[in-house]
Amino acid sequence: MKGRYLLLMFTLLVPLQLQAALKVFTCEPEWAALAEELGGDSVDVTSATQAMQDPHYIQARPSLIARIHKADLLICTGAGLEAGWLPVLLRKGNNPRILAGKSGHLMATDHVTMKEIPAVVDRSMGDIHARGNPHIQTDPRNIGRVAEVLAERLKMLDSANGEEYQRRYEDFIGRWNAAIEHWEQLASPMTGMPVVVYHRSWIYLQDWLGLKEIATLQPKPGIPPGSRYLADILNRTQGLSGMVIIHSQYQKSKAIKWFSAKSGAPVVLLPTTVGATAEAQDLFSWYEDIITRLLNAHENVNE
């Protein structure tokens, strides 16, 4: 009787194990959103950072260590963006499946063309990234490139659902490429628009849309601006028409308000990831919100 009971329990448990979702641990919300687009119900996705957090700086909390220990796939931006905390998580998480060189390890910056790769790296240059500017997610074409790699990785790790991953990828990339074309048409009046940025978070977006960066309020990455530096920028940009100031949701520097008040240029908050604004609830609405905010600012300064 006991033997039949154990056999019954085993029979019931096996299908549940076979149906267990692939556990995906992401470093930023945009990669979590992409994994959900491609994985659907076949993946269980978590993000280490939330939209209002600066991904450069978070704590390797015990809850994150527990999650990364169980992960089948790790998706992060890479290029040093998470250097302050990801190595700690990987060491304490003790999960060989997601270490560098394994199929469960995916760094998005390994699969796109990087910008601003420095010839030399020196601490006097501020918080500079040796492998280039890591903010690749601000160009939607990079999202598409990473999506192709991610789809292949999902199929490799979970071949039983391979056809579903491929179907979802083809559906996503078709809609994504159509959306990119739509956004480019909407944004065409902004080509050449002068922008002042707080941090160089937007160079990929600027390249995509043809925006013209004329100043950075941080004198060096991660270094807050002084009054003399800001006064110099103000003097250099005085009288420039059509200028806007853009910053991310977690950048709250008083320098932004000061420069706007002195220059008359409007401030535009742009969400760097999914969930950073009420409107940016998924990958598509996130970019729609970025374009809408920029267009509104462009129209206001050119009335």
C-alpha cells in the first residue's frame, strides 16, 4: 500500500517538475520586460533593480542572493554598469549555471556596438566605464539585437519550449521593428534639437534620433557640478534657441533646476527604463513615452 502511495506521488510530481518555469534573474527592468515578452508563461522573471533606482548603486540584499542562487539565466547590461554589486551577488549566490562563460550568463552589452570606449582609464576621469558607455537601452535598435540573442539562449536552456520562444520572438520583433519606424517618423522634426544632459545616459538615444548634445551638467561622470562650471556652460549656451534639458528619473540635482531657471530652457524627465513613469508600463509604452515627452518639449520651445 505504501509503495503504491509513493508511486502515485511520484507520478503526480514529475509533470509539475517538467512544467517548472525557467527562472530568469535580470539586473534592470528593461531586460525583465524583454524576458517576459519572449518567455511568456514559460519563464519566472525577477529584476534586481526597480525603475526609480540608479542601477550603478544598489545593495546585494539577502533576498537577491537567494533569487540569484536559484536562477537558470542571468541577464544584465554589463560593461561595468553593475560592477558595484553584481560580483558580490554572484559570489554569495554560488550558482555555477550563471557564471561568465556559461549558457546562463548573458550581458547585453556583449551583443551591441558600444560607444565612448575610452583609450585610457584613469580615476581622475570620474566614474568612467572602461568598456564604453553602458546605457545601450536608450536606443530601441539595441533592444532588438539583444532580443535575438535572448531568444536563442532561452531555446538552448529550455528546448522543450523552443518553438514557443521562437514564435514569441518573431511576433515581438515584427511589432518592435514597426514601432521603431513609427517612432522615427514621429521624432523626425526633432533632428538637430540641442540638448543639455545631466549625465551621459542618453548618447544612444541622441545618436538614434539625431539630437545634438551641447553640454553635460556633470563635469565628469558621477561628479556633481560646481558653480563656476555651471556658469561657464550658461555663458556658452546663452541665446541658443530650442534648447532643452534632459535627465533621468533618479537624477534630482539642484543644478538642473538652477540651469533651467537661468537659461530658460525647459526640463524634460525621460524614463531610462520600464516603470520609471506612469506611462511607461512595458517596452512599447516606455519608448512611446520618451518620444512624447521630447516632442512636447520641442513644440513648446519652438512655438
